[in-house]
Amino acid sequence: MIDYRQIRAARALLNWSQADLARASGMATSSIKNIENESTSSRKETLTQIRDTFDQNGIEFTPGSGVRLKNDIVAVHDGKRATTALHDSIYTHVQGSADREVCIIGMDETFSVESDGLLPIVNHIDRLRRAGVSERILICEGDTRFLNSPDSYRWLPRNYFNRNAPIYIYGDRVAIHSGSLRRRTVIIESRPLAQHLKRIFCLLWDEIAFAPCAMHEERRAARR
């Protein structure tokens, strides 16, 4: 658990006042002051709330009461290694995340199979399923090729869809998988970015996208 010295040091790295930290964490300035002055015993939940606030703003706490600015880690994989690196990153990383979910914006599985082959994709889906990891996938309106369970998909209206660079959001990572003749995967480790894109994904999923199965039922009913 973090201590008052780390809190002071973290504020200094961000050039935050006690009032700034209070606003960011949703706490009273007097509470921050009391914690830093050790004038009151701090609850574990309070320190966790402060730690999470710093974490979301680019601060990392290290062993031995250390504090430092986090460097977002960017990895780029090209060619045949691109798809394997993406699948391995998702499988390895998402198992340690809280929600054990992968969210994908802009998937075209026909295009993916043509570019990467069917077997690697099916093996990846099966491996995630065995590990208890779920996927939610936003695909183009009218696309009916489902390699995953149908309830994993929702259709995006065509004017919202771009198949050229699907975005994968998992844990505190974001990956972009692009190209056809030359595949490229860019993996960014950044919790604030992942959280921001996850909120955008949820907005699209809840407010704009719609279930393909429901649309099929409506069309069948209209033809009767």
C-alpha cells in the first residue's frame, strides 16, 4: 500500500496541489492534507482510491516506496509475426485483467481469414474460450460471417465502419491490426487510453450498434 511520502512525490511529478488530487480522486482537500500529515489513520479503501487516481494519470508506484512517471509501452510487429503477436498478447494479458473481456471495433472476419488464414483465428478464439475470456465485436451492418458465438457481435451502421484497422481493447492495452499484403500490429500499453476507448466502445455497443440476430428476425417477419 502507498504511504504519505509517495503521495507527496506523485503530486510533485504531476505538479498537482492537494486540491488537484482531491478533485481528481473525488475526495475532500482536508482528507488529502490529513493523510499527508499523518494526522489520521488512512483506510485501505481511501489509499486504493488515491493510488488508482495516480495510476490513471500516468504515475507508477515501485517497490521500496518508489514513484515514477509511467512510459507507455509501444510494440510494433510486422509481417507473419503480426497476427501471432496480437493473439499472444491478448491471451497472455487479458487473463490478468479484471473483466477478462476483449472488445473489438471494426472487425471483418472474412477479410481476416483471407489475410491470416482460418486456422490461426479459430485456434485463438478456442483458446480464449477455454480461458474464460469473452469477446464483444462490432462488425459491419449486413456481415453474417460469425466465427464466434452470435451474441458476441453487433452490427455497426456502414457509415461508422472501417475494416482497414480494427481496434482491440483488452486490459490496459490497445492494439491496432492493419494491412493486407503486409500485416502490422501496433500494441500500446496505456491504461488511460484503454479505459477511454473502452468507454467509446460501450457507447457504440449500447447506443448505435444493433444485434444481427434481431435484424434477421425482423426481416424474416417482414417477408411472411
